[in-house]
Amino acid sequence: MKSAMKYTIALFLVSFLVVPFLRADEGMWLFDAPPKTQIKEKYGFDLTGEWLKHIQQSCPRFSTRGSASFVSSGGLIMTNHHVGARNLHELSTPENNLLEKGFYAETLADERPCPGLEIIVPVLSEDVTAKVNAGVKPNTPPEQAKKLRDAAVAALEKEYSEKTKLRCNVTTLYQGGVYYLYGYKVYNDIRLVWAPEQDIASFGGDPDNYEYPRYCLDCTFFRAYENGQPAKVEHFLKWSQTAPAENELVFVAGYPGRTERAYTKEHLEFQRDTFFPWRLRKLYEREVIYSAFANRSLENARRIGDDLGAVQNYRKRALGQLQGLQTPSLWRDFPSVEKSPNTAPAGGRINRRIVDGGRNKPAVKSPEQQIADACKAMLEHDHVTNISLFYAYDFFEAGEAFNCKTFQIAKTLVRAAYELEKPNGERLKEYRDNNLDTLKQTLFADTPVYEDVEILKLSDSLTLCASYLEKLYYPYVSDKAPAAFAAELIKGSKVRDVAERKRLFEGGRKAVEASDDAMIRFVRKMDKEMRNCRKQYEEKVEAPMAAAYAELAERRFAESGTSVYPDATFTIRLSYGAVRGYKDDSGADVAATTNIAGMFERAETQKFKEPFNPPQRWKEAKGKLDLSVPFNLVTTNDIIGGNSGSPLINTKGEVVGLIFDGNIYSLSNSFVYTEEQSRSVSVHAAVILESLRKVYGAARIADELGK
Amino acid sequence: MKSAMKYTIALFLVSFLVVPFLRADEGMWLFDAPPKTQIKEKYGFDLTGEWLKHIQQSCPRFSTRGSASFVSSGGLIMTNHHVGARNLHELSTPENNLLEKGFYAETLADERPCPGLEIIVPVLSEDVTAKVNAGVKPNTPPEQAKKLRDAAVAALEKEYSEKTKLRCNVTTLYQGGVYYLYGYKVYNDIRLVWAPEQDIASFGGDPDNYEYPRYCLDCTFFRAYENGQPAKVEHFLKWSQTAPAENELVFVAGYPGRTERAYTKEHLEFQRDTFFPWRLRKLYEREVIYSAFANRSLENARRIGDDLGAVQNYRKRALGQLQGLQTPSLWRDFPSVEKSPNTAPAGGRINRRIVDGGRNKPAVKSPEQQIADACKAMLEHDHVTNISLFYAYDFFEAGEAFNCKTFQIAKTLVRAAYELEKPNGERLKEYRDNNLDTLKQTLFADTPVYEDVEILKLSDSLTLCASYLEKLYYPYVSDKAPAAFAAELIKGSKVRDVAERKRLFEGGRKAVEASDDAMIRFVRKMDKEMRNCRKQYEEKVEAPMAAAYAELAERRFAESGTSVYPDATFTIRLSYGAVRGYKDDSGADVAATTNIAGMFERAETQKFKEPFNPPQRWKEAKGKLDLSVPFNLVTTNDIIGGNSGSPLINTKGEVVGLIFDGNIYSLSNSFVYTEEQSRSVSVHAAVILESLRKVYGAARIADELGK
């Protein structure tokens, strides 16, 4: 065992390694299959079923794809400021910018409803693998198998939803090895309670993002309401009165979004050579274009601030991931397709192989080969667009050529008109009955959409599309220049008005086909090709990959079962670790915690220049504050995007912190976890209490915490 | 004539158009072939030979590729602050940042020498076309013709340099139709006299770059010295005491860098589909990476400020150009290769065509076809790198994969060791005798090179290279990850020390081959392939293109001679135009001049946030200033990058302004000029005088102007 990095890859691909005695603090574990043995052996703590159930039901997910926790019996919810940023933005006006000024509801009556926001709590989980696979025979071709599974999933979701009155979703785990059904209790009256100013929530801004030491109060409180009253919740986390000690065991419960730890060599090569370079190219361009717009005026900056922040965050993450993949040590001894094992587990697909004399040539492709072929398929040129499937899919069906909300809204309206005429099981996934509530909530949310921002974003994405598609842009997309065409589509569309959206949605196909809205007409023109891209992508890439990874997962399962954790899937997971500093690349020690004094020092060194200028309230409160109170802390927990807003929990189940970031070395957590330097970064529970009381005069909330 | 845009293209490609009566204020004209008739007809002004000679010799060029003018008999030189920014940066220290604080030499003795800076004045110009082409026969193959011309050029430069004691350079005009020899008087003791603070020099910063209205004091004064004393110059421009009126005729004399107004359709398509998208991709990435570094600390910002400013400027320009090329109207009626005329002018290459029966098939390719083929050749895959020649050349020979000064220095040292052993005519162009002074001045200039900035830039460019070259990066470039390899090369190199550079340069091949400097060894490893890229690029692209454009130019010449202007080539040119506002895209009127009051108003609207925060000195001087004094103005002059620092001159030959930018519509001046909206932007002469006296207490300089 030279390194944890090597371990992870070897485990999934070679599969005859012995589990080491003291493992790294690795993994985003299912609450139904937690690493009890590892935690007992390394930390001497017993995970109980009761503890797990309590934590799971205390931790809701935000519809905006962040994590959160209930922190009082009165439905008080804690998450990151950056998770709630979109809602703060939507509640802002030019005169009252909540991101800039922060917000505090002095009384319950002042708590501000957030249109379109909902949170969901996983109160039910069940392994439905057998039910999903019931209709699939061993020789069913992949496309057919996918259709059968999709239909089974749709039926299960419907059945369980009706039975339990919960929102039920089936999630694919272990790359298709296991299917889990989660039943969520939904809260859709969520109100804003307290938010600090952006200047302290993300002190250090983009420059300090993914860096450490840090000084961020990246925290916001919301409250769940039911029937117009604060929700009464049974499961919530109490607030710890003591700071966690160095090396103390801590947990993170939350919704990590996506990891790719079982990816094959060829698939990771595709990520390294195509996916991330392309993603970065788009992000670099957007960051520059949005920044240039923001810098022209303060009002511009307010309007595009949220988009720009998101792009900067994605960019830094994608670059860290690409750089991780470009590390040669990652690829040494990584078995290629030719050397992949030709055996499948008992009950697997070994019977489909034909042994050809002494040459042992498989007549059926190995799963590794199927995945390599799917990667190749993404790069084969499409007959219509003359670009490869990967780019065609990304530009058209994923909408990257038309990157604006107006397009997204129009696309949803046009597709809904046609999809909702079909039986549930035959619809595109996002238009199935069990997803319709979410779809409508998003579609009809009355959130501001700015015409100038829309033109800017669409113009930029069309410009990239035109330079990438070369001669094909004209007239396939348009016979006008990108900037002119963007202005025409955005100015000529009324779908930014909610009433018009409702009219078109309710009017169905007839209303949509009769509409002379410029964007609706454009979507109708493009829809056939967009659907074609999606169909090809699903058939040539998604379905064979899902089948191949299922086969790999089967092989792993026969050996390890759920004693290894599945890749992250935006469903509830538990990670364990300890409070611990690390050495940076130059060999210098980085301490685990920072404190309030350090924040003021960093501000002074930077001459209080943005983004190192704490809000006036903090400057004025400095004399009253205990400067030794911890501000941020790092722990070895294995986290990834989606975990933002997760509580950091001690063994008593109390909140000791609030996850908001990972350090620079954690960026390759997508593919590998390394305990040596990878750290998650939290807001310390102590600074939240200290500032609620002494900076924000928010005793109402401070008193409520943990009650 | 529908539009000037259409006119330009049509003129160069169809060539049977009649010259319209009142032409647009288009063209960057040779001083030896000025548009006398057009100016007489449109403005009633007679250009005289004496006037032209006086202006030409009053306008030096900066070695850093900017324009300038002598504005006193004592060698006082005016240029843009952004032209002098590199020198200001190099004279700065962490404690005394001249870009931030500005600079004023109270006395002559305080004027600060600028290492490595030189200016050149064109005192001689001669048409040497016949001499360059003397050895070239009609049937000489292009590669051979290029070699013969290169040798003739080298010989002419040497001969004239020795004869005149001037620095003599031959410039290709009309795409090879004409060769001009310029003899320059060189001043290489240049001292800094006065510079305002960056905050007013580029008020509005990147956000306002290429926009209008503007409020920039983008001006810096230097002084030329000879033998340790201020140079006595015969030709200099007097300062106008009156502001130019609306519609008044004004001239710009300067060094426009590069236009592509004679490019064929296929060549422009290449620019649109490959060149600009690739250039923008690199610039977007760099802007983000450099910004992220700058934002981490004030010292970082100081170190990378100059690189970042340059990247932002290039990015905005490239995007404007790409958007210009993406305009469909540009391409309508643009003849493709198949429809290009098959006739050549008398004396041309018509005799090489063979008429094949009735089908009139040319056995020799038309110049348009040759250019199209050269464009195709750039995109054919290279056998070694497995990427196309265009990218291979750009990454390796143009050094875009190794974007840092340490690499550039090491490359110069390694190549010099081998090239200087060869006869003058056989050397790579930049190592020929007539270029050696410049080469040494650059190589040995003791300017700061920061290790962290170098690692950042190299790491970034290697990362892009690795993602573009995919599997080839390892081990062709390195077997290490880009970031690690960048740190190793930069930390392992001593060439940032001038003494070490001198030792290696003087030690020649022996010293270079014995060196264990990490970057020197890397350059030696890569040099063979870099030279191979260059050779292939010259043979397959440069030489055939030069020959084809020469043929096209010949055709044009037979019809128009020098009555049309040649493309810009960083040599002295004259442009004419008038002071005039315009209508923006929304149809709103934009006035020609702004004033000091407007600057203060814009600052207030932006709440004095950077880059809209004028220096403290300006705020304090506000009461003393005449707020109605004009600040910036726009004129219809046809300019392009390289014109920065050019004087704006009235018919009396007096300075009325200082060119520093073009508006957004001028960005496509590279390909087409449109008088309707394209404007050049100048600092008004009046604000320079007003601020020298009332803000900077620089009466010494104000008094000297025009004396």
C-alpha cells in the first residue's frame, strides 16, 4: 500500500486486494450500510441504528442541490450562505440587495417566503433492485433492458408515492448494481430567517475558494413551514457547547453529488482528454464574459453575481479535477482494456463468452471494452451536425449552445406540451408524474430574469457554438450573427412572464403550436434535432455504459457487497473523519482551526480591499468579540460538491460545524480520496453563535439553536 | 455602394469597381503615397511633401510596439500610459509602485532611465522591390523564391545599415507586391519624465476598454537622451492652443500593426473558424488564471498586473474581431475559390496557365486556391505530434505551450549558440546581424521576472498543452504533471539572472551544451521539433501564401498601384478623418467629446468603486479644475492596434489629441473599416495641459510642450 490513491483505483479494477487494517477515512456511505467495523476499529465508536436514523431524518436536501440540517424542533434549517444565495438574490431588489446587506427577521412574522424553494427529508429507504430487474432476462439487449428498467422504475415510483404519500424516487447505486427507493417528506413553504453579508459569508471570495486557512461565515438559516405555521420536526440536531478536539471523530451527513471512483481507465482518459478540457473551455469563457459585464456597473454586478459566483466555483473545481487526472502517477499500473479480467462472478455473464481454442477470446465484449467503445462513440461524427455526438449532445440537448433561462423555460413548455400527451412510462424522465410537482414549482416560480443578462449569456453561448460548429451554425441554428440573434430571441419572448408560462403550459400542444413567441418558435424548430441527439446519446452511450458498469458492479458485488460504498448520487450519505491539520506542498504545517483574530489580520494585510473587507457591522463589533473563538476548521471527511451545507456532527449527534468547502487537494475527490492532504472545510459552530449574539443581535435565533 | 464594408472586400477581390466620389475616411496610408486627391476632394486640404516629411520624422516608434511623437525640441516624447506600462512596471518595487502612484521628475536629473527601452525614428524610406526580386525568375518555385528574397533582404539591410549608419529594415507591403526599406535613427537612452496614476490613465479599466464615452488620461512622457544629454530634435509637433471643432479634419501618424484587408474568403474563414476561436480559448483561460492569482494578494496583483492587462486587451480585441467575422452580411456575395477570376494582369503569371480544350482548367493553381490550400495544410495532422501543423507550430515554435519569460530567454540563448555560427544569410531571421542589437538589448535588459508568476504561467500553458495534445504530452514534453514540471523547470533555471545570460550567450554552443540549467536542457530537448514545426510552417504555409498574395497584389497593382493603401505592417502610416460622434446600436447619439465633469459624474454613479475611483490628487484638485475642459474625443480615423500612442494632429501639424483606443465598432478594422460607427478614441490635448498644471504641479513639462 503505497498510497490511498493507488488503493482506490486498484480496488475497483483488480479486485483481489486484501482490505488494509486501518483504512483511510474514505467513503460516502449509505446510511443502510455504514462502515461500522472501520469506525469501531479506528475510532472505537459504535454506530447504532437509532443514531443513524436520527441523523438521516435531521438532514434535509435543498431543491437547489445543497445539503442542510434541522437545528431546532421549530423547523429551523441551517445551510450554507452559498446554497441559499440564489434565494437571497431572488428576494433582492436594486435598492435592497440582501446578498450585500444580509438579512435578519426580527420576529417570526418577518421571515420571508422563498418562492420556488423546497426541501425534502428522506424518511424512507428501500432496496428495490430485485423489483427493478424483475423483467430483465440475461440475454436482453442493453437498449431493451434500459427501457424495461425505466418502466419498472416509473411504476415503482408511482406505486410507492401513492402508497406512502411521500415523494418517491429510485436511485441507481453501484453503477446499476443496486437500486434504492427513497421516500421524501416535502416542505415547500420555506422562509428566510437570517443571512450574513456576502462579504463575511465568503470572506476572501473567489481568491480563497478551495484554499486554507479560511475565515468564512458561510451560513444561512431558513425555516420550514407547514400550513402557515413553523413546522414541528421530530428529528433535529442539538448545538454542541464544546469545540471538537484535534483528532476527534466527526461525521458529515449530506448529499454528495457525483463521484467517479469506479470509472475505468478509458473512461477516465475520456474525462481527462475531452470532458474536462471542454468544460473548462466553456467556464473560462463565461467567467471572463460575465466578469466583464459585472465590472461595467454596480447594477450589472448585482444582476449577474449569482451566475458569476457559480461559474467561478465550477471552474476552480474542474481545474482541480483535470490537474488530478493529469498526474502521471495516477495512470501507472492502471490496467487497460486489453488486460482487464475476463472472468465474471458466479451468476454473471460468463456464460455468454465462448472460449476459442487456447486463445480464450471472448466473443462478447468485456464491460471495460464496452465502456471504451461508448467513449469512442461519443467522439464519432454525427451525420447531421458534422460534429461528434459528445459535442452535439452538449450543445443541443444539454442546451449549452443556448445558455439562458428563457431557452430553458421555453424548452420545458414545448416538451411538456408533447410529453404530457403520452402515457407516463413512455415520457422523457423529467416529465413523468412523480417529477411533475418539481417541474411546475421550478417553471412557475416568479424569480427575476433580466433581459440584458439573458442576451449576454445567450449571445456568448451562441458565439461559442458558431465558432465550434464552424460553417454549420449558419443556417442550421440561425442565419443571423450570434449577438443579433440572441437579442432577437430574448426580446421577442414573453415566457419570462409567469402568467404567459401558465397560459402555454395549460394550453398544451395547441397553445404552443399557435404561439408566435420567438423563443418558443426557436425551440420548436430545434426540438427534433435535440431529441435526436438525446436518443443517440442514450442508445450509444448511456445504455451500454449503464449495462457495462452494472456488470462490473456485479463482479465487485460478488466479492465485496455493500462493504464498499457506492459512488455519490445526490442521495443521503455518511462520511467519517477527524479534526486534523496537514502539510501543504511546500511542507509547511497548516493548523486545523482558524479564529476571529485571524480574519481581522488577513483583512489588514490586504488593506481591507474586496473581497477581504469584512462588513461594517463586524468592524464595529470587534471590541465586543472574543477574538480567540474558532472561525473555520478542517477535517479528514470525504466529501464532494453537493455536501455544501452539511452539518459536521460529533459522536453525540450534535452540530460542531457546517461544511462549506474542501481544500485544493480535495478537488480530486471525484476520482480518488487521499487522507494525507485532502480536507473538508467547515464553519465552526462557535463562530456562528458568537456572531449571532454579538454582531447581528439575533438572540432569538441563538436561543432557539438546539432547543 | 451599399456599405463601406462591402466596398473594401469587393475592391480587393473583384477589382473592377469604380472608385466612389466621396470615399469613407478609410486607410492607413504610406507617407510616400498619401491620399492627396481624396483629402483635397473631401476636406479641401492640400497635403504637401514638406508637411508629410515633418510629421513622419516627428513620430518615433517604441520598441515595445507602440507609437509616439516628439513634442519638444528637447526630445520630450508623448505616448500612452499603456504603451509605457511595462517600463513603469519594471521601475516599480513593492514599496514604490509607479503604476499605482504615478511619477513626476521634478528636475531633469530626476528623469529615470528605462533599461531595455529604445525608440526609432524613420528618417529614410525607399522602394526596394526591384532589388529584392532581382534574382527571382518567373518559374522559381515558391520555397526557392522565398529563400532568394530572404537572402536579398538580408543583404540589402546590411548594405544600407553600413552605408547610412541607420538601422535598416525591409518591410513587405501589399502582401509582397512592394518591398520598402526603412532607415531608422535609434535612441536607446530613454528616460521616464511623467506618468499619471493608473487609476486615471485607464479610468474605467477593462470594463470601459473599447467603450465610449470615456475619461482616460492615458498619457505618459518620456525623453530621448544622446550622450547623456536630452536629445536635440529637429522635427517635433507643436501643441495646439485650440480644441478641434466638430467635423474638423484631423490626422493620425503612427505604426498600425496588422490588418488583413486583402485576405481571401478561405483565409478569413480560417481566421473565423480556427485562428480566433483558438486565440480566444487561450486568452479566456489566461485571464481567469491570472485574475485568480492577482486576487489572492496585493503583491500578486502588482506582479502580474501587466500580463493581465495585456491579456484583457487582447481578449476584447479578438472577441470583437471574431464577432465581426461571424456576421453573415460579411460573407454574402464573397466570391469563393471556384469563382475567383482566372485572369492575371499583363506581365503576370497568366503564361503559366494551360487552357484545356473548352474547359479552361488552369494547370497552375490560382492564388486564391493556393491560399485555400495553405489554410488546409495548417489543419493537416503532423506525423510527429499527431496534431495539425497550426497547433503544433503554435504550441512549440511559437512557444504557447511554454508561456513564460524563462523559456523565451532560454530559447534565445540556445538558438543564438547555434545560429551565430552560421553565415548571416542562412540564419533564422531574428539572429541576423541587423537584428542582433535589438535581440541583445532585450536579452540583457535587467527587468524583474518573478518566480511565482513564471511557475503560474508555465503551469497553465502546459496544462492546456497536455489537455490538447492528450496522450502525446507524456512523455513527449514531460513525464511529470504540468504543475510539478513547471515548478521544476522554473526553480531549476538561473537564466533569470542577467550575468548568467551573458555567460551563456558569450560562451556560445560550448557553454550551452555544458549547461545543466533545467530550462536550457529542456529547450535543447525540444529545439529539434520546434525547428521542424517552423520549417514545415514556413514551407507549407508562409511561403506559398506569400507567393499567392504577391500574385494577387500584382493583379491589384496593375490596376490601382499605390492609389490603394497596403495592409498595416508596424511601419509608419498616415490616417485622415474628422471629429465626429455616432449612433450606437440602440440608435442613441454618442457625442464626440467628454469633459472633466463627466469623469467625476461617472465615478459618483459607480460609488467610486475601482476602476472608477480617480486618484486622491484628482479629488483634491477638483475645485481648481475647469470642469468643462474636454477629456476624450472620438474621430473617424482608421486605426488598429499599434497606433496606441499616436498623436492626433490638425492641419497645422499641431497636437490636438493622443490616440489610445478604438470603440467597439472599430474592432473589426482588422478586416473592414466602416465610417458609420467605427471611431478612434483620443485623450484631448486640453486635459493633458490642464492636469499637468493643476493636478500634478508639472509646470516644467507643461511649459516645455510645443516650445
